[in-house]
Amino acid sequence: MKIAILGAGVIGVTTAHYLARQGHEVTVIDRQTGPALETSFANAGEISPGYSSPWAAPGIPAKAVKWLFMRHAPLILHPQINAPTVRWLLALLRNCTSNRYALNKARMVRLADYSQVVQTELNEELGLEYDHRTQGTLQLFRTQKQLDGIYKDTEVLREGGVPFEVLDQDGCIRAEPGLKATRDLFVGGLRLPRDETGDCFKFTNALADHATAAQGVTFQYGTTIQGLIAEGGRITGVKTDKGVVTADAYVLALGSYSPQMVKPLGMTLPVYPVKGYSITAPIIDEPAAPSRPSWTRATRWRSPAWATVSASAAWPRSRATTTSCRNSAATRWSIRSARCSPARAT
């Protein structure tokens, strides 16, 4: 079967790999000059089934109101009143109950756990290089109230078969000695020993190279997708700035751009864009730097010589700058505790 995949991010490229392995003729179309140059470029880098959790949770509406007036909020809010925004907000509010949160988290954990299993099989098969580490992750809590409030999440982890440890302050430092200098900033943590990290950009590029060289996948970079052509209730082609691409089947992997691509077909996808911010900086004190990912409000993970901090997000995605991430209190603490040079952060 001839298959066209729209989007060369991590989803599009991995889909291309598996379809080509099944014997299909695969073409991937993307407007960028290479793979993983948009959403997958600065992905947080964690493979963490236990940390998978919906934003829609009890207490989030009240927190969102507070974030509107916070200088260093984890989510920078600039709400716009339009139909897509209203639909998205109503769906979010409907899912902020305890029952819906538990159901959604359980679904996400199962899906993420399956994804990790497949990722492990792929690593064993291809041996791709992408700064892969298997040292687990550690979520830190600033107050005892926060630490005591994780029992609902741990119940989901237990039911999903995800191993975890609830640690006090000393336990966190035993698990990650690099946190000793900042022990006054947390009271305990949740350790997920099976979690992994890696560079999503490097992974996607390595897999795209393999798909091209070993599987015959065709990548049409620098090609802007202008719309879908439909006849008789079926997609019959993809209109691009370089002509029409036809196939027997089509895969939509355009991330937050997917809703606008299918809107002319009368379809509404419940996807709303959020811009995430991260800073990558060189490690300047290797012996004292934490070796595994840890976070409070900021997520911090590292490669052999660099640490990456993801501290904030903006909604909608177009209304904030990288300065807001660089100046975030969580970012400054994370860079300091990771023994990084803020002057060389990118």
C-alpha cells in the first residue's frame, strides 16, 4: 500500500518506520528542512508513564485564576475569547472532577506504559543514539501537604503496575546526592525507577536516517501542505506548494496544526496549542550535578554534558517569550541545582 504521512515529527517518523517495516511504500511530507524541527525539536525528553497526567484535574480552575496574577506562573495564561477556546475550556472544566481525573490518568498511564515497552523494543532492534538514560525520575514536593496529597496518583500507579517509591527528604538525597545543596527546598518526593530520558530531536533524526537508508522511506522536506482533497467521503490527495501527492492511505501527524487541516472536511479535533519553554545549559560542576531527572514545578533532565530545564508553558502559544522561561523562579532554581551556567543557556 502507498501511504502518505503528513508531518515529520516524532509521531510521523515512528509511524513511517513501522509502516515501512510492514512492507508499505511510505512518503513523509513536512514544510521544514528536516525532521523534528517543530514540536519534537525541544521536547521535554522524558519517557515517564507514571508522570503521565491530565492537566484537567481537581483544583485546576482555581489555580488558573491565581496564575493570571503570578509573575512566575507554571502556565502563562492569555485567554482569547473565540469558539475553539470556549469549546476547549468547557471540555477541560468537565474533566476537572475527581472521577474524570482518575479515569483519564489511568488511560494515560496504560498508553504511556505501552509506549515505553515499544520504545524499549525499538532500542534493542536498532540501537539508536539519542543520549538515552535509564536512571528513573524523581518528583520533588515543597510542602508536606503536597507530599501527603499524592495518594490518589500512587493508587493509579499501583493498579497500572508502575513501580514507585514515596521518599522523605533524606531518601530523595540518597536517591540523588546532587540534591544535597538544595535540601531546604523540598520535603520529600516520588521516585519512578523505570523512567527514562533522551533527546527527542536526536532520536527522531536517527530514526529518519534509518528509515531512509534501510527501509526506503521518502521524505519530502521543504514542502508546505496546503490542504486535503476529498471526494465521496474519502481523502484522495494532499495539496502542497509543489503539487498534489496521492496515496492509498493518509496519516495526519501535524500536531496542533491538525485541527485546521481537517476543519474544511467538517471535522473538529479537540486539540489546542500550548507553547512550552525550555532552557539547555552546559554543566559546569559535573561531580555535584544531579544525574537523573528531578522536578518540582520545573522539569530538569540531562545528557552527559548538558542539562535541560522545562519550566513553563504559554496558552495560547503565541503570547509569551523565552524571557518568561529564563526569568522563572523555578528555572533559576533548577539551573542552579543542576550546576549549570545560566550565562550560556540557550
